[in-house]
Amino acid sequence: MNAIKLSLAAARKLSQEVNKLRFETPVTHVYNPLDYAWKAHEQYIRRMNPDGVRVLLLGMNPGPWGMAQTGVPFGQVSAVRDWIGIDAAIGRPEDEHPKRPIEGLNCARSEVSGERLWGLFRERFSSADEFFLQHFVANYCPLVFMEASGRNRTPDKLPVGERQLLSKACDEHLRALLQATRPEWAVGVGTFAEKCLCRVLDCGKIRVKRILHPSPASPAANRDWARQATSQLVEAGIWEK
């Protein structure tokens, strides 16, 4: 089986496993874009090189204006629609938070992290085809967690019991994804993702590197994130100058 078929099967299984989990307050709403945005996510996985990739980049979980809207990790709308070329219809979660509506590829809000990440790739590579020849971007966890106020809650802030059950499913998926794509480099976009890679890989089978997360909540990321991330990738030997 090629990397695409294996990755699609792994994503379907992950979606089924996380749908079985239950989360208590302060989490009031949970979105699973692998369900309502599956068609878009499937299109995205089919952009993967079927022979595997040299570099797998891993994020934490979807943002409310990124993958939650588009089904694509760090999926800022214009990058997903206009550069990657995703055009699938996006559904809606059953229990939608009134402050976090899903508008799909028509969403006017921009995911800053995704704008920065995919913007860097758009500047560096002549086309999405060239990028996907050796690279792929994934998320560790597919779920979006929201509190009653609409505030985003990241997986690392969940209670220990909930986090352990979620990690079991996500670790299994990450192992399957790594086996499918066989990367030379696994790059954690931020510390959380790097720790997930090290836990699953034992930091020995493939080379693990971390780059600065592009979140606007990080003061460091607001100081020319693209330059800093490029320098980190070049210094590691992942990219050439």
C-alpha cells in the first residue's frame, strides 16, 4: 500500500477513536473536522507523495479559524483554497458553538498561524506540487476544544484522565502516519508536537527537530517568524540556504 492509502486509513481510524471520547467542563463543545470536513481532508491527504516524504511537520491540534474551517492542518482559508487547491464542500458539526460557526472555505477570518506557516511554504516553493513532493503537514490531535465562552482549549490543558485517553488514540495514529510516510525528518511545530514525536519515536529511529510555533500568542513568533523558522530548518540541514 502507498503512503496515501495508509494515511487515509489511519485518519479514518483516528476519527472513529476520538469520537468515542467524552470531555467534561470547562470544555463544552468539541469539533472533529475529520468528520464534517472529511472530503476536504481526504483531498488534502491525496496531495501527499504516495512514495512517502522527506519531511513531516507536526502541529498540535486545529485552530478555530484554520483546520476547524478547512479540514487541513494550519489550514488558513486562502492557502488551502488558492494554493493547495482544496475545493471540497465542508459540512458542519452537530453541536456548533454560536461564537465559532463553521463557514468552510467561505470563512472570512484568518488563522494567523496557518497564514504564517503556509505563507512561508508559498514563498519558498514554486508551487504546492513542489512542496508536497518532499513535505507534508499533519496535526497530532484532530479535535478542537472550546469552553462556554468560545475560548479555545488546547489538549495539554485537559485533565490527566481525558488527556491520557486522547493521547493513546493520537499516539497510535502518529505511529501509523510515520510508518506510512517514512520521513527522514520529523519536525515538531512547537514544543508540544516535538514531545509527541519523541515519545512515539524514542528520538532514535528518525531525526527530530523543533521549529518555533507561528502562533501570534508567542512574542518570539511575532518577530519575523518566517525568518526564524527558515533559519532553524537550514541550520538543522533540512533545507538549503
